[in-house]
Amino acid sequence: MDSAPVASRPLDTRLVDAYLRRLGAEEPAWPTVDVLRELHLRHLRAVPFENLSVHLGEEIELEPARLVEKIVDAGRGGFCYELNGAFGALLAAVGFDVTLLAARVYGEQGRLGIPYDHLALRVRTVDAGDWLADVGFGAHSHYPLRWDDRAEQEDPGGAFRIVEAGPDAAGVKGGTGRAARRSEAADLDVVRNGSREYRLEARPRALRDFRAGAWWHRTAPESHFTKSLVCSRVTLDGGRVTLSGRRLKVTALDGTSEERDLATDEEVLAVYRERFGIELGEVPTVKPRGGA
């Protein structure tokens, strides 16, 4: 597996220790698949998927130490570039071989989003090969998915498959020699419960490559992140708690859910604090935007 650098400089010991404490985990002795699975699930439970920075006017710095500081010092979460960027840096710091991958998310009518729409991780373990790790897609797999397995993979988050996207998506046409090389270089579709979620490029990327995508999602009126507020995490029982603006939704693992609207700013701030560990001085609101 060819790897792209996950950090412009390694995380220092303070950040690694603080990150592991945030996850409630100890520094692993060896980068095994069991460790990866544990850290992946702990991350989803402890660090929320949220886009509050977009609506609070905060800069999003795609530099590993800054991303980790936001999580461990500010007690926040983030969206895909931030969460997977930080998690990738942590995994590399504790001994995993990590490659950053670009993806395009499937939208309405099967349309693919912008280039560098999403950031995911390919992680190599010492005992069980390569895995797709993704703690930054919102509702997704609770555990990493086996990279080379094209069969259905059962997970608390659903039934997942990783499948080749096909010759056209991979940009490969022609004779058998080129086709034979496509298995490693082809784009891959990640499928959940029969629906395609995003298309992965196999080519390794660096964190700086995602700056334009992060800027677009933070500023463009067409971006779903500028249109709405979200803060969400996996609960201890395997369900999910989500605050969308003023609407609180708690979903159990079996799919049943309860929703209610929060009437006051005090209620909203209390939910951010008590459900997500986020201390805010004001309630974020979606503001009208002009051109990107």
C-alpha cells in the first residue's frame, strides 16, 4: 500500500495522550485490528460529527495538530476532513500505516458530489491487513470495514459492501494488461443497506489536498453544511443522538426514535453540553448566504 503523509509534523506526546483520554483508551502496545476496532467505535461515541464551525464563523485549519487541539482542548468534534484527519494522525502516531483517500458522495438521483467531497482512511494493521476506517461520515459503520472483502459486511450501523465502481469510473479502458492492473487502482463504491454512499479513489492523498473541498463545504450556498446545523454521535447502546438546529432526535439501535423541539436557547445549550460535551456561549444559527 502506497501511503501519503498524514501529517506535516507528528503529533506531540501531549496531544496523543490527551486524544486517547478523550476516547477513554490507553496507548496500544501494537497496531492490531482489535485496537483499530476499539478506537474506531470509541471515537464515534466520544467525538461528535458536527458542523458548528461553519455557522460560528470559525476557521477550519487542515493541519493535524490544529484538528486534534480542537477535539482535545476545545472539546469539539467536526466534519469529515477534521474527524478523519485527526483520527488518521492519531492512528499513525500509535503505529498504524495510514493512507488518506478522497471520495465523492452520492447525492440526489445518484449524482456524485465535488472532487475531494469526503475524506476517508485506509489503515493497515499488523495482523489482519487493510481496513477502511471512517469516523467522519455521520451515520455509517461502527467498525472499520475490511478493505479487500467484496462480500457483504454486517455491522451495527447496517449491511456494508465495498465494490469496484467499474471501468468507466476508474478511467481504465483497453486491453487485458491494463484491466489486470485495475483491481488495485480502481475506484470503489461504499454501499450501505443497498444504497451507494460514496465513491473512493484508491490514489493516496495528503491532507492539504482537501483544502478546496473544505472551503467549498464551509462557504458554498449549495453545500448541505451551510444549509443546516447538525451535531450527532453514536450512543453507548449503539443508537444515535442528533441535534439538528433545535430538534433533538434519539434513535435506538433497532431504528425506533423519539424527537422533540427545544423551545429555549438554554435548552439547546444544555443539550450541546450534556449530550455532546460541547460548551457554547451562543446558540449557532443558519444564516443566509450569497455566492460561494
